[in-house]
Amino acid sequence: MPDSGAAVRLLGEGFSPAEEMATFTAAHPEAGGIVSFLGQVRAEPGAHAVEALELKHYAAMTLPGMEALAAATRKRWALDGLLIIHRYGVMRAGDPIVLVAAAARHRRDAFAAADFAMDHLKSQSWFWKREKTASGWRWIEPRPDDHRDRARW
Amino acid sequence: MSTSGLAKLVFLGRLEDIAGMGELAVTPGPLEHILAALDPALAVELLGERVRMALNGALLGDNEAVVLAEGDELAFLPPVSGG
């Protein structure tokens, strides 16, 4: 895909956010600013500690939906590049889940595009999440906040 | 296993646990006939108001009549929780 396109990947294995950012940054020397967001599995102490988190996807819809979101994001802001990486499978505390980066000539477009893409990934992308704690696996329902965040746009 | 002549149901998220499987091969036909042949407890969950359906990867509207043809894939999608 050319530099002007969006790079969208759905991964079943771990990835290195630092390496991804180095590659993305090197590919966009024309950008005056790059904004990135990294989501990782939260470490929580005590009885509610999450031992593992699993994200399930649906092959027929998840990646196509992420690609449509990337296209909508690029259409809305003047970007030099956009990167969206999302994991599926079993993850543990500290593992990266999602990385979004937006490169733009000016910083406001980059901030807004990354924020927009994240709000829609959280509330609209085709992922189902379950967590394992001491009491077993539990499916996670979307939070009302996620829908409020999407409604900002 | 040959699936010729069949359609497929796909259960996502917690529906996979309730169904005890991720996919089920079914005889093509109207959805109500297919659901009537399932465990009633599962059928009730599949018809929950927060569960959306997608036919071959495309979301369906709320009141669309669904008739599965051979090779069709009908997915049941509970509310998502990504990121």
C-alpha cells in the first residue's frame, strides 16, 4: 500500500509498538506531527486481578470494518498516514492491544483523527472481550461511556 | 465433513458459550424454521433485542425476513467490546 494509504492490521500474535512507531515515523518524513495511542492490558492488583484477556473477532467483518473506519478517518482529516493495529487472541497484563497512529502536516488533524479512530474502535468494531480472574472467564459488556465517546463525533 | 447443500450459523462472543459451539451447519430455509429446530434456550438468546445479525458479512436490518440459501453464513453478533 502506498504511503498515502492507511495501514490496517488485525494480528493474532503480539507486536512491538516501538518498532511499529519507528517504521511508521520513518515512512512519513513529510508529516509535521504524529499522534499515537497505545492500549494495553491493564494490570490490577488484588482479587479482581485480570489473569488474561481474550478478544474474539469475526473474520467476515472485523478487518473489513477496521478498513472502513480507516477510510472514514482519512476522509475526514488531512492526514499523511494512518496506522491501525488491533490484536485478537489471549493477552496478559502489559500486552499491547491496540495501536493507532496518525501522521499529519499539522498536529490538530493528527490528534483528532487518532481520537476519532479510537472511539470507534472501542464502540463499533467487531470484537468481543472476555476476562479471566480468580473466579473464571467473564464476558465484558460495552460501557455506556464507550457509546457516549462515539456520540462526540 | 462436507457442507454442500448446507448453510451455516456463526455464534460470536458469549453466544458461543451458550451454544457450546462457534458454528453450526443447518439446512437452508427460513430462519424461523432453523431456530425452531434449535435448543429453545439458545434460540431465545439468539433473538435477544441486543443481538444483531449479519448475512455473509453484511449487517441486516431489524425486521428483515431471513431465508438462508445453500452456502449462506448467518452470524449472531452480541454487543461489541473492543479496544
